Amino acid sequence: MLFSKKTLSPERKNQLNTFCKSLEIKFKNINLLELALHHRSYTNEDGEKKHGNNERLEFLGDSVLGAATATHLYKELGTHPEGDLAKIKSIVVSEKALAPIATKIGLDKLLLLGKGEEMSGGRRKPAILADAMEALFGAYYLDNGYENAQKFILSFIVPEIEKVLKNKGAKDYKSILQELYQKKYKACPTYELVKKTGPDHDKTFWVSVHLKDETFGPAEGKNKKEAEQNAAKMAIEALAPAAEDSPR
């Protein structure tokens, strides 16, 4: 036995089955899914240690995730060198990529946390969410085999890979502007957050960039980084004619 079988309440079973239905997956052993949701803070509390926690499943899921991702990258990106494949893999299997996926599919709501972890906002901590995703992958692998687990994993990872490939071609306007400005003035551009608009879940940021006595913007973006990039782009476009006309 991987863990002591826990008797699930009808309500908990319904929660887990509803979750599986939303993802179009099935567990023959629903207790494996339950175990994937046991954070150590929960199982360390009195009376729960016997049921185990999700760390072993996380360990297994991490390896299955890595294998599924690496295989897909190897087969689909045949023209990319090993270094590129390694960089892409490191991004898409990272905590930064997995945590938002966990929240999107509702895994955060199903986690079982200890009282202290719950009170400290554990349900929103990226590390806990990412670990739970890996534990879910491990549990599904044990229950359904590698082929099904690979298909399940790639349903989340392929869109992340596509994001990386798309962004890879995007210009880093801040770096370009800094290079141009430093060459001319031996100084760095400075960025100013002018304002934020909209509700918390859908904010727009407005940023200006200052170059000596000139200011460009404000430019908008869905986050501060994007707004800074757009402000830098505005400055480059405005300065480009002058740069082209200047003596070489």
C-alpha cells in the first residue's frame, strides 16, 4: 500500500469526481487523487499522519512531467538545438508555469492544508500549487499509465510551450533602448508608473520613460513589465529618425 486508505465522505467524493469530470479524466482509485491533495501541513496534524502526504507523488510526477515534456520537445522541435530545448523545458515545467494552471483548474480549492498553512495563505502559494500539480500528474500516472498521463500532461504543457516560442520572437524594447541611450548619454532610461486603472482582476498599467530632458508615454499594458516595454518602444520609434540622421 502506498498509503493508508482514507474513507472519503460522499461530499468529498463528489468534489473529486466533479473535478475529474471538468478535466475529462477518470481515476479508478480515487484515493490516489485524494492523496495528491494532502499537503504535509494537513497530514502532520493529529490523527492525519497515517494517511500520508503528497510529497512522494510529487517526486514521481516531477519525473513523469519532465519525461513527457522532453519527449514532446524532442519530437516536435527537430530544428532546435539541445540548449534551446533545455531552456524551454525549464520554463514550462517551472513553478511559475504550473502554479497558475493549478489555480485555473480549481486544484487550489481542493487542497487539504493544516490550519496554520491555511491561515498563512497557503492555498495561494505558488510552491504549494506547483507541487500539487506534480502530485496530480504522479497520481494519474499510477492510476492510468504513462500514455494517458503523457496526454493529460501535454494538454497543459503544449500551450505553455507555444507561449514561450511566441514570446521568443518578441523584441526586448527596454534592452534596445538602454543600449541606444547608454551609447549616446552614458546613462540609463528611467521608468515611472504613472497610474493604474481597472479592478484588481483586470488592471491596466500606464508607464512613462524618461530620457534626459525628454519623456515618452505614458504607454499602457496589462502589467507593469508590458507597459514598460511599450513605453520603451514609443521612445525608440520617436528617436529612430534622429538616430538615422545623426552623423556616423
